[in-house]
Amino acid sequence: MSHMSSDSKHRKIMVNIRLNQEEHALVKGKAFSAGLQPAVYIRVAALAKEIKAPIDLDTMKAIHGISRVGNLLNQVVKKLHQNGLSESAQEIDSVVEKINNLIP
């Protein structure tokens, strides 16, 4: 299986990477299994992956705050169940589930 395309002739930029022995063996093995040259395997893998930016501090604080609210609501639901107020508990369970869906 070859990923050499007609546009490969237009590739003029070379990027060097450093690998340790174990990493090199792993890349070679994966490339071989995929029927690719190691350079082609690395290029395909690098271009196919989306790298997400780290979460900024304000977002982390917001996530933490939402998580705390969810935990508090869970405690309220537990008390409502203990006191026989299951209808109210189910409504709060629904809110907790919505909050949990907001947290990545």
C-alpha cells in the first residue's frame, strides 16, 4: 500500500525528528504493518490527528465551579430521596445530568 501521490514530487521541506530506540522500533513496526515507509506513516499520522489547545485558566475555573454545583445538587438529591421526596429528586437529577453534560 503506497501513499506516494503525484503531489509528493512537490514536497521540498524536510523535517527531522529525534526518536529513541524504542520509539524508532515502534514507528517502523507500525509503518510496516500499514505497508508504509516510516516517513509516510509519520506524515499521515501527524496530519490526521487534531491536537487540542490546553484549557485556559478561566475555563478551568468555570469547569470547577460547575462541577462543584453538580456535586452539591447530588447531595441535595440524596437527602430528598432519603426524606421521601422522590419527585423533586428526579427533577434535580435531570438538572444534574444537564450540568454533567456541560463538563468536557
